Amino acid sequence: MNTNYFKNVIMGNLFQTSTGTALPTTYYIGLSSTTPTASGTNVTEPSTSGTGYARKQLTSLSTPSNGVIQNSSAISFPESTATWFSASSPATYYVIYDSLTGGNLLMYNELTAPRIIEVNTVATIKANSLYLQLTD
């Protein structure tokens, strides 16, 4: 899914009707235990203080094929130094931002299954498992 913010930035730049906000040049993936909204809210990421959690920059993306971009290599988050997601609050969504911290939520989608990420775990998205596309 794409947020309204991202759709507006794309359309404004594509059709040259609103170019004040440039398309991002760097993208970061994170994880959320709550369902994000099209307005770019309701994301619950683990704390970055003392947990080892950090969004990962997306660097190995494929060229588009039928409107879809995939990760051409695995994406591994840093090893957790605390529990990021528990059985009562598992990771259920991935989120794509334009910044390592803060920033604007651009895209999000549900994980194939909820994930528990305890201490000393390296969460990995396997190569060719992430599908990014513009949808309405």
C-alpha cells in the first residue's frame, strides 16, 4: 500500500503539477506491530534505544518488471539486543520510509506471517521476497 503523501509526491513530480517536494533518493525498511494507515500514521516500531533496532536502507532492488520491484539480495536487520516483538505484539507489517529515523511513511504491507523477534535474533527478509509496487 502507498500512503497518500507518497502518491501525491509521485503524481506531482510525474505530471509536474507540484514539484516542491522531490522524490526521495534513499529508502529505508522497518517493521511494525500495528497496522499503518494511508495517512502515514499508526506505525509501532521497536525502540532504537538499547535494542539494536534500526531501519535498513534498501540498496539492492531490481529493475521494475510488470510494475513490481523486488529485493535482489537478503535484507538483514541488526542483531536484536532486546526483544523487539513478542507473542502478544508480533511484527505484522513492513514499512518503507524516506529517512533512517522519523521521516515520511511511504509504503507498507502485511508480512506473510506475524514475527516474534526476541533478543539475539537477526531478522532477515530473504532475497526476492519483498515486492514493492504502486497500488491504489
